[in-house]
Amino acid sequence: MMKHAILIGAAALALGGAAPRDTLRMVLVDVEGGSATLYVTPEGHSLLVDTGWPKGMGGPAVAAGAMPPPATSSAERIVRAAKALGLSRIDYVLVTHYHVDHVGGVQDLLALIPVGTFVDHGPNREVPPSGATAEQLTTATATLYPKYLAAIAGRKHIVMQPGATLKIDGLVLNAVDADGQVIAHPLAQGGKPGVGCDRATAKDANGGEENPRSIGFLATWGKARILSLGDTTWNLENRLVCPVDLIGPIDLMVATHHGSDLSNSPALLDTVAPRFIVVANGPTKGGDAATFDTAMASPRLKELWQLHYATRSGPEKNAPRNRIANLPGAPDMANALAITVDRSGAVAVAVQRGDMLAAGEAQAR
């Protein structure tokens, strides 16, 4: 019980103040259906996974005829969260893949805060569709990737392939898939037969070739295990757990692909069996009903949290309102999800609304 009380206190510090020495702090920044997650160690070293949209894209939805509010860019939201966590720089930026909602904020971010090392999967693999319009080409990966390379030129750059590791203090990232390939051998706690592999189905739609090229990683923090697969798609997820589970059970999962039903296969969710799932969805992007059904059927799930109410899925599928950071019918305040992870494996999630945090109950392993 004392450990739980400590962890809830840590959740209240997730967006400011000093963290207990055993606590990893995470913030799922609301970048309106894009992706940006900060990890901060007790020593103050940091990892940002993805950078959201470029300035001018990804603002909050506006009702017909209404005047849009002044929009903060993805990079501004990231930097605001970073500074609230006491950061004056970001040590590592990991770009899972080169779609605009993941890599689009890099140039804006570099204009606002120093960045140390960039991590990615290597060259862009996606070509524009034939007949793409000039507008489509402005956000095509073939356009964005050269701009990304120019932006990071002269900076430390790591190409991460399956089986590679990245260590940031006590936080260890193990790449389980990247550039369309998966690890050759199970991680510690993996190696058992996957669950439901005899019922696993294929799904070839991928939303663009860069999605299955995403870097996916299993992060360990003491006994805690955190899975984040970027926009890795269904068939590749199945390869991670069938016929052999290459990952093992996890405590916290960042839902793949914003909670899209192009990802989050039942074989994956039933095999890794997360206790907590957080969904970086937008109001009309991600958070698909089928994904919620699969998540809620996962055998060890205790809590599911969302950045936004998913309008495409209806009230019976969405999480309880107190576990949704940005609710319908209210001004979009870009509220974040603040997460704390203890080395023991205990996890707590809180919704940040302005300066207030509404924390869930800490859950030990």
C-alpha cells in the first residue's frame, strides 16, 4: 500500500517537480491524432518518441461556422511538456517512421529546444501513389524524408534495427521490429507459444508502407516492461507473437497506430497481455471500435486511457470519461496523459487538465 501511495504522489509530479529515484515519468502529449511521447528518468535524461505534425497541421477540430482558436503547434506542446518536466534539452528523439504525424514536427522542435541524438529505422521506403496531387506530395514521405535528413545533418544519428538496444540511465530500449523486420530470437520472458495463433488472421492493408517499417520497442525499467510499436501493422504484430512469443508479458502498452484497427491484432494483445493501455488518438483518428473490443478482451487489462474521446466508436466502446484526457462538447485544451512507472512494475496514469491531475489507482504487478 505504501508503494501505491508513493506512485500516486509521483503521478502528481509527472508534469513538474522532482521524481522519486525509482520513478520513470512519461507524458503522452496531445498532438491531435499524431504521436509524441516523452520519457524522463530520475536523473533528468530524456527520450521523445515522435514529434507530431508540422506547424499549421493537426490543430483541434472546429465546429462548422466557428472561429478556430489560436492553435499551438505539436512542437510547442512538446516543449511545454518538456519544460514542465524540468528539461532544458531533449537527449534522444526517436522517429518511428516518416509519416507526417510522426516526423512532421522535427524542424519546429529544433527551433525551440536543443536535441542531442536522433534515432530512426533508416531510409524511407514509401513512394507516393501514382497520380498524387501537389497537395498530397507536400506531406508525402518522399518529400518529408529529405527535409528530415537536412534538419538533423551534423547531429548524432543512430539507425536502429531489430535486436539493437538503447540505454538511457536505467531505461533500456530493445528494438523488436524495424524497417519491416522482427527480432530473430525471443527477449527475456519471451519464448513461449503465442496465444491464439491458430486463430490469427492476416490483414494486408497497412495505411502506407512506412507504417510496417516503424521502429517498435520493448522498454524495461527495473521489473517494468513497456511496449511501444509506433504504427507497426497487423501482420507484423502477428509475427512478433506467432508461433513463438518474442516479447513476453508487459505492464504498459502504448496502443499501436493510435488505436487503429489496421493494428492491435488479437494475437498480439492476448499474448503480451498488457495491464495498462494508453491510446494516442485524435477525436476522429484512431480509437477504432474493434481495437477497443480487442483491448478489453485482453486477459490482464486493468485500465485503458485515451487522449481523446473517439467519435467513430461511440460511448459504449470508449473508456470511462475520467480516463479520457479531452472530452467531446468541451473546448479542446490539449490535455495530456501523465504516466509514472516504478521499478517494481507498478504503474499509475493521470489526466492532466490545466494544472490539475486526476490520477487513477496505482496498480502493482
